[in-house]
Amino acid sequence: MDFENDIIRCLEVLHQGGTILYPTDTIWGIGCDATRASAVKKIYEIKRRPESKTMIVLLADPRDINKYISQPEPFIFDYLQTVTRPTTVIYEGAVGLAENLVADDGSLAIRIVKENFCRNLIKRFRKPIVSSSANISGKPAPLIFKDIAAEILEAADYVVQYRQSDEIPAQASTVVRFNKHGELTVMRN
């Protein structure tokens, strides 16, 4: 794999509670161990983002949702099998994650990644990873690596080399939420 060295370095940094700048299945993200509050705090500080604005968590396998959501609705799993582009779902009842990552109402945004680099990284880390766009809060999200601000590049503990030369602009994920009746609301398309 042409990203093996990146995976090894990312794992070292994540295990130490550091931050990584990495390509996701959508846009470039800044991430950390989603179970470690001190690491999550670093991302809020780097992005200058208030902790009241939650971030997305990436998982590699839909079965892992059961580890971090107390009672996921079965119809959500069916829905995820129908989507063709990366989709983030806001779930109720987050458990087992850094407390500063969970919204005040107990909800959490999770995306199951299919992209090879992210899947490998998450599977080998064996924990969820935070993914927040690699930008200062309120600024445009970078659609390719070269659009990432120097301030963000310098703040990350490790910057992944893989896919830095991609020139095709990426697209953020769709974000959806289901109500208790199973009705879907698209929060971001």
C-alpha cells in the first residue's frame, strides 16, 4: 500500500493523543482519537471552534455504531445501504466517546467510511476518529490539500502525505437526521 508509512505515523500520533491532518472519504480533515477528551480539545483549539459545535466521528464498519450509540434504530442501517455518496447520520444516545464531542442533547454525528486509507486507519486504530474539516471555524472548507491554510498545517502533529497531489475538488458529506418516527431530515446536502 502506498500509504503504509502514513498509517504507521498516524497510529503513533493518535495513540499519543495527538492530531492528524488526513484525507477522508470527503474533504481533508483534522482528526484525533474520538475517545480522548484532551485530544478533542486540541482540535477545537486549532480550529478556534466553540465546543458547543460538535464534530463528526468516523467509523470503518456499521457494526461499530452499536459500540457508540446506545440504541441505534435498525432502519438507519437499511438507509445507509441505499446511499451512494458519503453520508453522515446524527444519532441519539452517544456513549463511550469523549464528553466534549457529544452534543448537549446526547447526539453524535457518525459517518461510515468506505475510502481505503480511512478504513485502514480506523480498523488498525480500533477506535473512532474525529473528522472535522481542515479549516479555521467559519472559513471555507478546503476542497483540495493545497487549499489548507498554513496555520492548520503547522498545528497538526502529523500531516499525511497520501493524496496531497489530488487536484479534483472533494465534496463534504450529506448530513441527515431521523426523528423518533423514522422521518428523515437532510441537514446538509
